[in-house]
Amino acid sequence: MSYANQALDHRSRSGLAVSTKAGFGLGQVAGQLFRDAPSLLLLFYLTNVMGIAPAIAGAAIFVPKVVFGVIFDLWIGLASDRMAARFPRRRWLLVGGLAAPFAMIGPFAVPEAATAFQVAWVFVTFSAYMAVYSTFSVPYLAQFAEMSSDPVERTELMGWKHGFTGLGVLLSSSFAPMLVNALGMDRQGHLITMIALGMISMTCLLVAWRFAARIAEPIASGKTFALKDLPRAFADRRFAVLCLSAVIMTVGAGISYAGFPFFVKFAMARPEPLHDIGVMSAIMAVAVMAGSPLWVMVSKRIGKKRTYVIAASGHGLVTLAWGQMAHVPIEVAWVLAAIMAACNAGWGTIVLSLLSDCIAHARDEHGENRAGTYSAIWSMIEKAGIALGGTLVVGALLSAWGFDAVAARAGVAQSADAVMGTIMAYSVVPGLTKLVAALIIWRFVHEKPQPLEGALAHG
């Protein structure tokens, strides 16, 4: 029996129980906690609690997050493809789950010592953190493409995954900072919070691991990619187009995420910006969880491409509009936050479904198992794009418009140009990136007019 026929035989038995989809999807909570919690808390903790200079602390975080994150993702992706027959992908979730609490607390357990030792501690422990993150995040994403041959069911699976993204956002961007605040904003408060997040991450990954055991392994794994084969991944026009859109989206998301506190404090002129961010993050999380299944239903009616374009364009337009009416009442801001998050649920769900279609196409048409490799590249883009946008790009934007950090620390008002810089960072540039990504998908992704919706036309 050919590999393609074996794959079809395996996938003809698809039709996963709702409990399996939900249980496996819960693993996304851990991924979201690992992605967002340090982005929100670690730099603030190292500078304001441990007293490390911002530039030094930022470098200690940036290098492991981007450089080592890329290396770890690539290695895990290739290894999980090569070892799939004797070490199923679900076992990587067990490894990552058991290591998660230690990885989460490590970068925050900075000892009282000389600055050089503290920086070395952060560099080493955050590198280990990124290794653990890669250990479970890459195989987890790859499994979604192997669980079903039905593009509609794969979209449903991504809907569950993105729905649990909302719960992860609620925990990382609302619960975590509020818990730190309640515990006193000191070293102990941060450590207790990270222990709690680590235990939650471990629980979610172990639940996903257990439910993954209910899912039949692929009958044949196909020929695997090696490091020398990576250029052929980008020769796959479908995958290359999705990667281009993802680069633009994730850099924009990183700029927006890091620019949010500046926008709320200076453009919206809110007296308690962190409190307002916590409330709006909770609203966004609920909107993501509620919106994901609705977008799945929409995609069944109008197709994946149109659904993505509508959601991404809506997200971009609302982001642009919010920047032009920063002084609206906070209740209006809540509504805008909810609409943005609901649109995020749409394009976030669909782009992952399109990625799973690419992986399935490579498996069916070429007899190659690219799930881990494609997932690794995708994870690298997400991590590097958000890190780049959330550190270097947002810093350059704020500086270009004259933002004065010394005045901000002293409580002195910013200039009109500097306030405009916060609007550029949170609204204008991220809004435009979403519109550009929507245009790329609209122009270069083509759906075949068959029931197997979501397959991309040959380039």
C-alpha cells in the first residue's frame, strides 16, 4: 500500500470526540502562558525589583528568546519528525509538562548577587526556559495536522486551540499581573505568581498528553526532512505565502503588545493603566474564547480565505480607529477591545488551519513528513516576530517620536509628538500590518472548489 493510501486509510477513521478535542486543546493554555507571561512581567521585574539596568536586562532576555529560541525550535522540529515512529509526538508534551514549573520560576529566581552574576543567571535560566518551551510547543502544533485528514475538522481543532488561547491570555495578561500586585509587587510576589503559572502549565500539558493517547498515530510517517532539506520548505509556495503573512502579523502583534501600556497611559490618559489593561485583557480573553467557534462556522459557509481576510481586515480597521479616538470613555474602549479580540480569534484560527492544510498536502502529495519542521519554522516566526516587534521596533518607534523615559519616570507629561508615537506603536503600525497580511492571503492563497476546502492551489 502506498504512503498516500495508508494516510487516507488512517484519516478515514477521523472524527474525534468533542472531549478529545477539548482535552488536547487545553495544552494551548501552557503555550500562551509561556509566550506571554515573561513578555509582560520579566523585564519589569528585572529592572524595577532586581535593579538591573533596562538595556542590560533586555539583552539578557532578547538573545535567548530570539537566537536560542530559533535554534531550539528547529532542533525539536527536525527531531520530532525523525523520531516520530519510536517516540510519538505526544510524549514531548509529557517532557515539557514535567519541566514547566522549573522553567517558569528559573528566570525570576535571581539571587542577590553582583550584577554580572545576576545577568548570567537570567541568560542561562531563560535559555533553559526557551528550550522547555520549544520541547512542547513545536510537537504540539505539529500534532494538529496529523489528527485528521478532513480540513473542516482541522479547522474545528484549531478553533478549540485558539479558544483556549483566550483562557491563556486571561491567566497571563490579567490574572498574573493582578496576583503580583496583590502580593506586593516584590520578589516574593513574582516568585509565587510564577510558581502558580508553572503548575497550571504542567497540569494543562499533562491533560493534553493524556487525551492525545486517544488519538491514533499515523500509520506511516513518511520520509522526514533533514537540515539540508530546509530550503525545500520555502519552495512550497503555499507555506512560503503563509510564512510571509505570519512574519508581518507577528511583528505587528509584538509592537502592539508592547505599546499597549504606553497607549493606555499616555494617549488614553488613564490614571491607573495597569488596572485598565487587566480589565481589557480579561474582556479580550472572553471574546477570543467566544469568537473562535463562531469563526469556525463562518469558514464552513464562506471558506477559509474569505474568513481570514474578513477577520484580519476587521482587526486592522478597529485598531486604526481606536488610535484616532483614544479619549473615548473607558466603556467604549472595552467594546473596541472585545471586537479586536473577536477578530483576532478569526484570523488566528484560520491561519493555523491553513498551515495544517500545507502539512497535509506535503504528506499526501510528496510522501514527506514535514509536520515538525513546518511547525518549528512557524513557531520560530511567532517567537522571533513578537520579540523583534516588542523590543527593538517599538523602542525605535517611541524614540523616533521623542518619547522621554526620564520624564515618564518623574511623572512629567509627554510632548504631543511623543503621545503620537504611542498611537503609532499601538494603533497605526500594527493596524496596517494586519491589512497587509489580509491582502497577502487574499491575493496569493487560492482555495480549490471541492469539499476539501482549505487546500491551497498550486503555485
